[in-house]
Amino acid sequence: PGRAAECHAVDALVNTIRDNPGIVLVTLGPLTNVALALARAPKIATLVSRCVVMGGTAWSVGNVSPAAEFNVWHDPEAARMVFLSGLPVEMVGWELSRFDAALSQADIAHVRSLDTPLAHFSIDCNRSALEAIQIQSGEDNLDLPDPVAMAIALEPDICTRKSQHAVEVETQSELSRGITIVDQLDNAGDVRNRDTWAQALAANVTVCWEIDVPRWKQLLYRSLV
């Protein structure tokens, strides 16, 4: 097992990135520490080859508010800073873990049948999440957004459809705070919209729209054996 860093998390991030140019950064929670690391050492953005962010939602369907995903909603100012920092962000929205990508009861039974400590732990530790999903959406499936993001980090081709867009994060509105606004049609870059938009935004984020569900699940199963 790894050891906890003896320094502050922000220092650990800065030092690790500086010592490992080309590193792949994967974030599975709010982006506070990453934003602080960038504020302290902005040039580290150029040393990261990929920054896979489990956060946001490309379709504006939230899991903590009607429009916002939890990791971005928890610290939208930090998320906005990271998205606009120059880091090569790949946004893996929580919606990618829903529907067919979620573990059905049959999938959960299959994981149990692997009969390894990891397999049993992976289901047991998500018992509360499964109950929350049933209450929130009525779905009897287990969404696993963090493992989906990690799977894409390990095997990028699991994301079967992706494209680059300007992505902004709402930080002011009480109603839509934390929403990730994906400019799918490049409205901000259209000269006809210059009067509407204060400035054109660069396509700063690679958005993953679809994943290879069977491949993602097979990778999950292999990791639990």
C-alpha cells in the first residue's frame, strides 16, 4: 500500500507533476486542491499530458441539484479555474455511468460470483450509494462514475465519442450554481453571436459523450479478480 504524503496535498500535487512531466492526472472529487496547485504554480498545466476529470454533466442533468453534478457543484470556482487553466481536461460527466453503463442486478450478481475480496468489497462499499440511487431516480442499478472515469484514463478508447468544446462553470446563480455549460454548437465562437457573448471562448475541454459499455464492464470485472 502507498503511504500518505508528508506534505500538504497541494504541495504533493505540484511536486509530483514537476517530477513526472507527461503525467496523467485523474480527479475523482471536487477540484479545490488542483485549483490551488495551479494558483501556486500555473506552469504545471503544461506538464500534464491528460487531465481526466470525473465531474460535471454535458447534458445539464444533475445529481445534487437539477442541473449540477456534485464534484463541480461542491466548489464551482475551483472547477472553473481548472477548466480554464490550460490543462488538457477530459470531462467525464456523471451521466456516462447511468443507464446501460450502470451495474444491473445481474451485473452485481456477476461481480459477487467472482468471489474475491475486492469483488465483494466493491459491492459492499456501494450499498448506501445503491440505496440513494433507488430513492433519487427509482432505478435499481448502481452508477459508478469514478470507475468509469478511471477506465477512460487507463484505456482512452473506452470513450467512443468525444469532441472539444468551450466549457464554462456557473458560479453566481443560486438556481444553477455548479452547472457545466458545454457550447456544443460553438455559439461563442460564431462571429454572429459576438453581440451576445462578451468574448469568444476557446474550445478548452474534451467532452466524452459515449462509452463502450461492454468494454468498460469487462475492464471492471478483470480488475476485481
